[in-house]
Amino acid sequence: MRDEPSRLCVRALHKRFGATQALAGVDLDVRCGEVHALVGENGAGKSTLLKALAGVHQPDSGSMELDGRMHLPDGPAAARAAGLAIIHQELALAPHLTIGENLFLGREPRRGPFVDRRAQRAAARAALAKAGRAHLDPDRLLRSLPPADRQLVEIARALAHHARVLVLDEPTSSLTEDDIAPLLARLRALARTGVAVLYVSHVFEELFAVADRYTVLRDGRTVASGCMADIDHDRLIAAMVGRDLEQVYHRSPATPAEVVLELDCVAGVRLPREATLSVRRGEIVGLAGLVGAGRTELLRCVFGLDEVVAGRLRVLAHVGGRSPRERWRQGVGLLSEDRKQEGLSQAQSLADNLWLPVLSRQACRGVLSGGALARSAGPWLERLGVRCRGAHQTVAELSGGNQQKVALARLLAAGCDVLLLDEPTRGIDVGSKAEIYRAIDELAHARGAAVLMVSSYLPELLGMCDRIAVVAQGKVLPARPAATWTEHTLLTAMATGREREVVA
């Protein structure tokens, strides 16, 4: 790649929040026509840096320049006007409006006092073409689009407002595997037109596929930068965490005991269609499958969130369907794949979230004490290494990895014997993943819990699980020892739903 001039330049950026030094010397250069990877653990300072670029936070010291001019916006609108657009993990779109209305919301072209619909449609078509979606009708409602198209509509909106720097924060978190490659190809194409792309992701495969250069943040500082071609996975991980992670996946010897979760031809209202599976104390069973195969629905049936319409379900000697309240009482805990909407109450404290399913255990003569809840939550938060100011802090203030640790700590605190884990490490950094893997391993192999785990990341299933079952088209294929699977045989079974090709 040519040595292009810097389009975005950050030097010695500092930002403090009370006693917390969020940024302690960040340097970043994003060049014209490149895709630049920004990586670091949760809590490394990535979110604070992006908020400074967007004008949400004002830095205490240091400098930011965009195309050689000082960049100090007083809000996201000013940042966009300057040519820098940030596309967040949670898309900021209005599903009930059309594509064209979303592209120009708040900045509609006008003819006198009226919106110029003809000009808006023409400009929308031009922006969609730049984003690789020329076939989309600007008058189509946004809610009718699949997630991949919505992501590109958000990119088109930035291009419609002449963004020269495009920042994408975990852009593939809600996309299927089939959608990711076209998005990365489109970003490469945009970079060739001179747009500078800053790409934030925890998925190393994406970073090595799309990025030209990288910058690593750790503890609020820039600790490494260079060309992606000159670094490998292991050295990038070591730069992120400040140490070598010799064994990311920690799996102790398993000694399975009695069966505590048993499904016999279980069917839900829509999915699963037919699920036969057993999980024993002291083992981790993984569920692999394509999006829409019925993995999440299976966990929801077990936990009582979805109705079981056929078959037999036995959990800890309890037969038949039960409500989530009863499942908690029985010692069954669910970690949802959507921690923001279902997994945690963002506005409540860590202590409230930790004890919410079993509040009655913390009551003294029917009275709950906030101080007592916080004190009793402390050891559980420390056990999982949750980085926080204290148990009184709200969940929304934590990074994604620390939020996920809180969700898992809740299952530990409740003393669950059966853990249903749906994408337990989605969207979190490799250091936090390693800590969560160790906690899951300890629960199953040292403490004798039964773990049923859904994951879309096949190395995670192969590295963590004792047995793996494939869910294909609503049916569960027989679980096999993890050692008999490879990524290839798993993908074959997931795609075909056939057993005869799965043994390595």
C-alpha cells in the first residue's frame, strides 16, 4: 500500500473520569485509503477514544486532527459535519421510516418549506450505490431489510453526508457468516476510493482479512502499531493483554456423573422441531448450528421462556415445562445472547443485577438492604475479575466484557447446577474470554455443574466442550466427543444435517 498522508491524526490524548484514567496517552494515525484496525481489551480505552472523536467527550489534553485541521467537535452532529462518521454496534436507524428518509433524517433536501422528495431519492440512490446497494429502493421501509442491508444503509448515510473517515464499531456482531465477507469487501472498495476506515473488532479473522494496519490500546495507552502483514495472532494477543496467553481455552479433565438434563424428541412452537439430548453433571456440551437452526430456541424451551409442545423434558428430576421463575428456584440459570435487552438491567446496579433472580435469599426479615446487597456481591465480582468502581455502579457504565462477567457471576451466585449459556463470549475481548472460559471450566469440571453452551465460534466449542451436538434445521444430531470433530466436519454437519460425514 502507498504511504498515504494521515487523514485522522491523534496525539497524546488523555481523558480522566474522577479517579479513573480512561485515556493515558493515545496516538493514532489513520491514512487516506486504508482500513485501520483498532484493537484492545474491553476497558482498554477504545470506547472513550471513539466518543472523543465523536465529540461526546472532550479530551483533557492532547490533540486530534482531521485532514490537517484541528478536530474538536462539540457533539456527533459536528463530527459528522467535519467528515467523521461513527457507526456503532447498535445501529441508529428508524425501522418505521423508508431507506431514503433514514439516509437524510434531520438533513432533508428542501424546496422552500417542503422536503424535496425527488432530490432525496436521487441522492439516496447515489449513496446506496457507493455502499454497494444500488438495487435497494429508497422508498422501501427499513424494517423490511435484513441486518446486513441495514448495516450498509448506515454506511450509505455516512457517505451521503460526505464522510471522509468512517469508524465502524463491531460491525459484524449481528451478521451471519455469509454476510460478513461481502461487508469486508465493500469496506475495502470504499478505502480504494480514498475513504479512511477505522475498524474496531474483537474478531481477529476479520481484522487480518480486511485491515492494512493496526493500533493496539492497553490501559488507555497506545502500546503497538504497524502493518497487519508484519504481525500474527499470538503477538497481537500478547500486545493487547500485556502477556502471553499460552492457553486461551482451559479444559480440565471431565468426570461426568448422573444425567441432570434430558430431552427426548422435544419440540417448541416453531423451533426446535425434534431435540434429543442429555447433559451430565461435570461436563460441558456444546451446540453448533447455523443462525436460525434452533439453538437459542432449544435453550429457551429448557428454561421455560418458550412453550414445549411435544416430547419429554427432564431437568434435575423435574419433568415437563416450567416457568423461568421455577427454573431459577430449581437451580437452572440462563445467560442470554442479548445481554442488553434480556440479560441484564442496564440502569440498575451490579449488586441488583447479581441478586435479582434470588432476592429473597438476601432479605433479612423480609427487608432488603442496598448496602448488604453490595457487600455480598463484592466477592462474586472479584472472583470473575469484574473491573468496576464497586457493586453500586450501574451495569450501563461497564464495558461489554465486564457486563458479560456480571451476567455469569449471577449464575454463580445463584448456585446454579445447570447452566444454559447462549453465546457467552460474543463481542468481548480475548483476555475477558480467557477468564470466562476458566470460570466455565471450573463450574463444570471442578464443581460438577452441567453446562449446555451455544456458540457460533467453532474454535470455542472445540476448545471448551467435552461433547458437541449439531443443530440443523430444528433437529439435534447425536452429541459426540469434541475430539472427534473438526471445524470442517462441524460445518459439513451444520450445512447438510447429515451424521455420516461428521466423524473426523
